[in-house]
Amino acid sequence: MEASGLIRRGYFIEGMGGAQFARPTAVDRLRDSSSQTPLAIGAADPAQPYGSTLPWPHLGDTSPQRRPGHGVVLVDGSLVAYWNRKARNITTVDGADPGQIVSALLTHVGDDDFSVETVNGKPPQDSILGQALRDAGYAPGYRGWTLRSDTARR
């Protein structure tokens, strides 16, 4: 497969022992380290490295888990936010860009209705994400701040 150009062999990720194999497009994406585009991905997704290949970063009182319904936001491969239970509780890393987190979260959840109950243990309106959530169309509801699919991204 390597001789035909379908995969490439190399040592692409530091700390991962032995020869590694990847598609050429994946190698190109690894080499393009200038990407600051946020990526939201399910915490249990095999492509999400935290909790398996990499240790979870310290997130205060939050104990992140690789479970369905939980997720992360990555920027340039670094974890900037973690959520559990369909984004009800979001924990951010110090210095994270609120706009990037909310943008990635909206892309990830698509047309689903969901509510944010806490951000870093606080009500959304008192949190670092408060303004970004308001700007995205969130409004107070009985279960926290809610973004309804019919009002998303108008």
C-alpha cells in the first residue's frame, strides 16, 4: 500500500512508538500546523486523543470522560473546552476564545435543540461564554440557556 501511494509511513506524532501509517491527506493536515480553526468532536470519537493517547488536561473540578454525549473543542490540537450531557455543562480552559468555542459547538450540534446550564460551574450569563452565547442566539429558558434549531444561525 505504501509503494502504491495509498499510505505513508513515518513518525508523525511524538510520543507514539513505532512506525506510523497514514493517508497522504492526513499527513498533509498534520504538517499544516498553522490551523487555528476550532474543531468540536465527540469525546468518545477515536480521533479525539484526550483520555486515550493523551492525558486529559486539568479542568478544575470537572472530571472529563470519553462517553457518548460528551465532547471537546480543539484548536490546533489543544483542548480548549469540554462538555458533558449534550453541552449542558461546559468547562473551558483558561485563555480560550469564547467565540471559537461557541462557533465549534454550533457546528457540532447542527440542528439539535440543546441547552447550556453551566459554564465553568456558573450560570451562562455570568460566564466567559455569556456574550458569545447571546450573540449566537441563546436565550434564557427553564433548563438554562437554550438555542432552538429554528432560530439557530439566522
